[in-house]
Amino acid sequence: MNRFKETIYNTFIALLIFIPIVAVAHYYLFPQETKCILIDYSSFKKDGRLYYDTATSPKTIDSLKSVISEASLRIADFWGEKKADPKFIYCATDSIFKKYGDNNLDPATTHYKLGSYIVINKNGIDLDIIAHEMSHAELEKRIGFYNETFKIPTWFDEGLAMQNDYRNYYSEDRLKAISDNFENLPELDSLKTARQFWSASPQKVMLNYMTAKYQVKNWYSKLKLDNLINDLNSGESFEKAYDQ
Ligand SMILES: [Zn+2]
């Protein structure tokens, strides 16, 4: 075997060994994301971009489709255009949701890796909840996985998604009442990471969501959001891109 052929052969063998190791490591580190990526090879049924387990009733499938199409209109309205094309994975039981979604049993959650996946729990068939998750997918589509994962603080990610989430208990009136007229709000610097945002009592987490929604609403204009996306994509830090 000549030198060139030997290099190709060695690279091929290295890939054969390395790729399964990476795949197995990914499965152990991110089991839910891995299962979502492999959803086409699962026992889930597929209807367009919607996946559901076999226990799902036809009535539930109809509700899912109708909520997703209504949420798509809201998303197109806010973002100017719907660019993301997530896969929707509906889980009829908590135990299935834990396999694809998360261990906290949220109503829905979004994963991004090799595409975006909105995993919906049985209590997540709701226009506000789906629009919220689709908004996360829209941001990631525009700024990419790296910026979404490493640059965007959790408060901004959630605050922006909350602009498409009209649930009453996150309303500004409610925040005003519980924060002494917006005087006692958590500092945004204390809500940068997922751990900071969610590792708290349910009441505090709700206050975090309300605060994030309120702060992003006061900052937001379509132009500012477009500029922020462009700046992030040009390599700017979030702090500089946000502070326009
Ligand atoms: Zn969210």
C-alpha cells in the first residue's frame, strides 16, 4: 500500500471507530436530543412534520394540527416570516415525554441539534405554549446553534419567546402587582444561565419569566431584533448586539 492509500485507509478506520464513539457519547450525554434526532427510526407515526405515539387519539391529532397552524400564523406575524421548520413530537404520557422532552415534565420543550424539535407533553396542546416554543426555534434558525447555545442569555431567549405567549398569569398587570410597580424585579445579570433562571421555587421561576417578558417587551422593536440578529451573526457579543 502506498503512502496516500495508507492515509486514506487509516482515516477511514479512524472514522469507523470514532463516529460510533461520538454517537454513543452523545446518546449518554443528551439522551432526549439523540432520540429526537432519530425520531424517524422510532415507532412514532408521522404526519408531515408531526410525530405522535401510537396511543394518540385522532381527536388529539386534529387538535395538535389546528394549534400548530394557528401558532404558525402568530409566529409569521411577529417574526415577519416563519423560517424554522421544526419537527413536532407529541408524547401522550409523562414517561414518553421524559424520553424525548425533559425530566421536569414541562408542557413542552425545544431541542436544537441537526434541526429543531418541539416536544409536546399531554398538557402542552395550547396555542400560547406552542407559539412560545416555535419562537425559540425561529431565533435559533436565524442565529444558529452556536449563538443560541453560547451567546444568548436565558432571560433574553425566554423573554423573546414570551412575546408570542399571551398566557394571563405572565401578564404585565400581574407583574406590576407583585413587584411593587416594577420596583422589585430580579436583576437580568442574575438570570443569564439556565441554572440561574430555573433553579428556584416555582413562584420565583414565574417571576423570572414575567420579568424576562417585560424587559424584552420594553426593548423590542422589529428593527432592533433584526440588528441584533445581524450583529450576532457577524460575531458580535450579545451584550454589544443588545445595547443598541
Ligand atoms: Zn421557553
